[in-house]
Amino acid sequence: MPALYDSLKEIHRREADFEWVMVDDFSNDGDRTTALMRQFQAQAPFPVRTVFLSRNYYGARSMPEALQVARGDYAILLDQDDFLAPHALEIFSRLLDEYRDVGDLAGVCGRCVDMQGKLIGTPFRWNERLANELEIRHVHRIRGELFQCTRTDVLREFYQDLKPGYTNGHVWTKLARHYRYVYTSEVVRIYDTGNPDSHSNSNAVRYLRNSLECYLYYINTNADYLRKDWKSCLVMLLHAGRFARHLRMDFNTLTADTPVDLKLLAFLLQPASMLLAARDSRRGKRFYAGPEIEGYALNARKDEAVL
């Protein structure tokens, strides 16, 4: 977090106008996070607002709670292992102004690089393009990290049903059915891919049931786009089958709402999903089922049952 704070101070020196809303998701570190947040709030040369959650929602309530107190017209999501590129806010502001007459515009989406400056993902074949997330992923076949600056009112609407185990991608794909972004090839985010504390580098999958639910929503709702991108379709079906194996879910339950053609493909992929699940066991990957009842755990490490 200190490195993120330093990057924001650098951007502020460029006379950028922004506020920083920090949310503590019930940190279990002896109040060290609370003290650090209070320190930033007292010292920062820009407005800082803090939110302290009384329960651990495993990230599911952080963005909704931040959006409730945010005063800006646009918002971006930053994790502690993120850094904004020095010109990021200038890029967002310029493109939002250029495309202000687009009625269904949600915001601007730019590219990410790692700490060595290497692009994370497939390069764009353009400088700027109006599109939605599903077109970008499944028509243009762009893989890897993207970074959005989005209208605050739009985010408030689409972040409300987030559950532990859902990814931010769930929000972007739901939003894609209603809004477009300006996709720019300019770099707006620097991401520490080597951070051992990041979720992507963890050897555990928490809230497995909700993670599977998120996969199934994507598959069943976006089948029209997945048919344009069979590689992504295969990967999603494989992982849905893999998670179902860990949950001991039968095939008919898994594919109850899946279109017939994708259901047939999922059936053919069952042996491969079984192998993936077996590999998880060999490698010691930990899966946590999550609470049996609807709601959020007070502490994910205590209230989840290990499979």
C-alpha cells in the first residue's frame, strides 16, 4: 500500500483532481492496516476517505461500500499491488472528453504492464476503439489484464450483487450487455505480478461454490459470444467441470441451464475436468467450499469447510 500511496502523490503533483477512498475489509493484522490508513488520511495532499468494514466479506463489499461514499463522477478500482501510470488520469480525462457524446459510454479502458514495463496480455491492433468487454474478449480475442475508469453511477448499479468468490470480471461482463468503453492502447496501470499476497498467486480457491456460480453465469449468459471464441469456451467449461468435481456436483445439476451445444461439449470434456481436479489434489491446491447458507462469513479462514 505505501507504494500505491507514493504513486498517487506523484499523480497529484501533476495537478490531477481526485479523491482516494480506502476500504479495510476487516483486516486481521492487529490494527496495522487501520493505523496505516489513518496515517495516509492525515498526511495526504489530496482528499482521502476511509471505510472500515465490521465483517470480512473477502473483497465482495469493498467496492460497493467505497462507491457509496465516493463523490467523483468516475471511479477506478485499485488493489494494494497496483500503481497508476503517471499519465493515467490525464489519459482517462482526455478520452472521456473526446467521446462525451457517446450515449452508452461507461468509461475508458487502458492497458497494464508489469514492474519491468512488459505488456500483460495480447496487444491491441488499434490505438482507440469503442467496444464492450465481450467483443474485446471473444471477437478480438484480447487476453490479459485491462484497467477501467468507469462512471460511478454505473458501477453502483452493477456492483451490488457481488459475492465472495466472484471476480471483478463478473461486473465487466454484465455491464457489457448495456454499455461500451473506449479501449485505448495507452498504459494506465502498473501491476506487481510477483506479489505473493495477491489472489492470482495464491494456492487456494475460497468460496468455491460462488466461484462456480460465477463461471456458470458467464457460460450460460454469454454463450452467443463464447461460440465466437471456442478456446475461451473450452477453458471455461473445463474449469466449471473441475470445480464441480471438487464440490461433488453431478453433471445434470452442473449443466441444467446450459445451452444444448455447450452442454454436449461439457459432457465430452468431463474426463479432462476430472484430470484437472486430480492434478489439484496432487499439487496440494486448497479449495474452500464456503458457508452452507446464503450470506458472508465473519472470517473466511475460520468459517469455510476445506474440501
